Amino acid sequence: MRIHSRWLAAAGVLIAALALGDGTPRQPEASGRPELEYLKVVNRAAPPRDPQLLFLLMAQYANAGRQREGAEFLSSLTQEFAPRLTDGQKSLYLAATALLRAQAAAEVSLLSRIQWVRETVAMLEEAKQLSHGEIFVVRWISGVVRAQLPGFFGQRSSALEDLQWCLEHADTAPHPGWLREVHYRLDALRGGGEKPADRPITLVTPYGEDPSTGHSFSARRIAEVVPGRVFALSGFEFTEYYFVVSDDARELIGIDAGTRPDSARSAYEALRAAFPALPPLTTVLVTHAHWDHIGGHRYFASLEPKPRFIARSNYAEEIEVDLKAPRAYLKQFFGERFDIEELRSFKPDATVERQTQLRLGGTRVELIPIEGGETRDGLFISLPDLGVLFVGDFIMPYLGAPFVEEGDLEGLLKAIDIVAQKNPRHLLHGHEPLTRLFNSAAMLADMKSHLAWLREQVSAAIRNGIDRAALQQANLIPPQLLASDPATQMAYLVMRENVINRLYDQNAGYWQPDLQGVDYLSRADRGSALVDYLGLSERELALAAQKMIDHGKHELAASLLDSVRDRFPESAALARLQRLAYLKLKEKYQDTNPFKFIIYSSRAGGES
């Protein structure tokens, strides 16, 4: 049996190192994790048609330190759904449950622990048998779990076999990021590699980070979306590059200009090397004037012949917003090489104010201005004869960059109507995760009603003086969402937090009902309250932070440690815990919130 890799592409299982040690139980607490509560509701409703929702639930339990609770929850679902599950689906449930059981072994009494582990290994073996050893994620979990068991369980050879199988069948993995843990565990089994203590989290994301060049969302690749006609270049930097060969094969049309001239050059030269017979670049169409979509324009403008740039007529207004952004954030996203001054020199050769029809090398192109979503200067680029629609970042989940004042939910909902009316075969966004997540006009049309429902809930909450934190914890789920396609359920999870934040920011003012914004207390002031007035010592603060991390309260731990680190600048213990808190946050959000992933990674000091 073979499970299509698309089903698992966003699963991003957040598996922490197995705790098979001291048997210290973890205190069960109220969740405080709306993502976990959402995934519990979705998974409880019916067997998920998309396994990623099951594995994301497992991931949230693991990251929260609630493995035993999670194993019991998944076991109950397996029993309830058993008559409706195929053997392949049963194997996925068993593997996910077994992983959580293995991580929960420390909570089992020493007298019962050996039997607990043996039962867990038996579950892994059953999962492999049910899947005929052909489902990548089942073999991956089996290999990772077995690799961490003490030698007297005799699982080393089975671990090697499973992990080696994963390497040999890497093409069936959800994405290359899953091989990170495979290589690490194989190195450890063979006597090399890092010590487990050096890797407090597990990353299976395809994201890449480089201080000089910034963040990328996937490994480098060039895909032919429409063979010989439409090319997508991913992983060269923060954003995607698209190129279209015209109908007469005499012109190449670019979509957006990237973040930096050096990355634009790298991507364009890679395309030329892969397809040397491509015609010259004659036109670059700009979906919106954000940093990462025009920052590389100078490289393309240096080509001979010089291509013509076309953008929205209000592009300059968006650039003014861009130029006001905090510079520290931009370096974290786009790398040290990014120069915001590149934006000042961008000036298109032609602009679009209303819906416009063009013929470029015989290719029919429709340019459709939109007024909402991420920016006010959005431009849909439709190639109706090829069934392709380039939509830029109109449905960026943050409704604009989270560090500038922009974004328009009403405009987003209207733009979805345009996508639904066009109903393209290929819906191409400005970033690979967006193309993967918001993958069809039908799914976006379904999402529209759920987002409209969420808007009304947030508006009512603001009128009733409910603070933002309480609104986030409310686990708002539209009444009809559980009947939606799994793709919609996943997309809503990614959107929900950010829509709440943006609407609250735009409508509640800066004096919040919980008094945030009324005062101007800093984190240093809060640190003073803890140290100078409550008299907490370095050791007491470290113990509190460790307890928060153990209970999955990673945001709380990070906030506490940020408040007191300046008071104990030489404390190795507090520094270690601060890094751990941010690493756990990075792990938590690696497949649902890439911008948080970037910020937390920067605070933690890079990859682990």
C-alpha cells in the first residue's frame, strides 16, 4: 500500500527526544494551546481524510509534553473508528500512538516500564505489517523510536533497517526535511553525530536558514507547472520565481523580481542552465510591491535587452509602507545581504489602474487589480488559455506582514470571489507553503464563509470588551467547518490566530480591555518585579522556567526569561533555558506558522 506524499506534506511531526529516563511525571494542566484543542476537535469528528491532521495532533501533544494523554486519546480514536479504517490508516494511528507512548515512558513506574516499552515496540511492528512496510512515515517513526531505545531491548538492527529504508525511499517522503532526523539517528547508531542533549528538538521542516541569505521555504528546485511553458523556482530565497514562455516562444515573462539582486541572479541563471533554449526575458509583472517581490529588480533590469516592468499604479504607496518596517525583522527574514534601499529605485515602466488585457508574445494576459488581502496594490495575473492564475500573497495568513500596519480581510474575501470566478487549473502563490496550503479555487471559496464567520465573532468580542488573549484561547471553530475538506480545515487552523490578531489590531485601539497599552511597562520592569520585589533568586527563576517548559508553556517561559536575563547576564542556566524555550517554540510552529518559526529561530540562535 502506498500513501500519496501530498497527504503528509505539511504534517511536520514535532517529535522531541524520547524521555526514557527518570520517571518524573508531568503535571496535567488546562491546555492554553488552542492549536491542540482545535486538532482534537477535528480528529474526534471522524477519521481524518488527510493524515496530516492526525500527525499534527500528535505533534502538538509531543511539543506540549503531554505524550501519555495524547497516546490515550489516539488509542481511543483508533478503537472508535476501527470499523471504518483501512489497514493503512490503522498503521498510521498505531505508529503515532506508539511514538507518544515511547516519549511517555518516563511517566511509567520503573516496575512497569520494560513491559510498556515492549508493548510499544509491538505496536510499531503491527503498524509496519499493516502497511506492508511501504509507508514512509510509519517506517520513519519505527526507526526513530527504536534508535533511541536502550541496547538491552535489542532494537538496534531493526532501527538501522528502518532508517536505511527511509534513505532508500526518500522520494516517498513528504519532503526532504524528514531525512534530517534519519541521518542524525543513523550517525548516532554508528557511533558519530551529536549527543542527544545537543538536539532538544526535532525538525522535519523543509525550511532552510542562512544568516547572510535569510529564510527559504524548501529545497532548491525548478518545476514545470505547465510543461515547457510555466516554470516555478523554489528554495532560492524567501520568495518564489515564476517564468512563462509566450505562445510564440519568442518571449519569457517573469512574475515578480525576488528579494535581492544576488538571489534573483542565482535563480535566473539556474533556470537558464536547466533550460538553455528559453527565449529572452522581456517583461516582469509584479503582483505587489513588498520587499521580497521587487527587491531583486536591479538584476533583471541589468539584462540585455532590458525587460519591461509592469505593476499596480499605487505601488509607490506600498513601498512607503515597506520602508517604515523595523529593519531588524527584515534581516531575520531576508538575510544580512538584504538592502532595503533597493526598493527606493524600483520604478515600473508601466502601471495598471483597472482590469487590463495584454498580449505578450501572443499570450493572452489579464491583469486584475485587487484591493485587499495583504496589500492595497495587489495584482492578479491570469493566463486564461493556460489555466494559470498568479495571486501573489493576497491570502498571506498574517493579512500583511505582521510587523507593519496593513492587511484587509474584507478585500481578501472579495478577492476570493475573483479566484472562484476564474477557477484556474493552477493557482500559484508568492511562497511555496501558500501554493501548497491554498491549492484550489474551490477550497478558497469554502474558506471564505468560515473566515466571514470568524470576522463576526471577533467583531462581537471586541464590542463586548473581550481581550485578545481570551479570544485566542476560545478555540473558535465555524459550525460547518467539520464538514469541510481537510485542506480547508488545515488552512483555517493556519489562518485563525493571525486573522484574530489583525482584526484586533485594526479595531480595538491601543488601550486593550486587559489594560495592555495603558501603561508603558517594559520587560525589564517585569524582571524588576520578580527579582527586586518578589526576591526570586537565579535558581528559583530557573526552576520555574524549567517547570513551564516541562508543562508546554513555552511562550510563558520565554517571556519570563526575557524579563530577567539582564539581571543575571552571566547565568549559564538561564541562558540555556531561554534558548530551549525558543527552540521548543520553533519546533511547535514549524509547519503552521513560518514567520514565528523565523523569529523564534533567530532568538534561539539558529538551527538545532
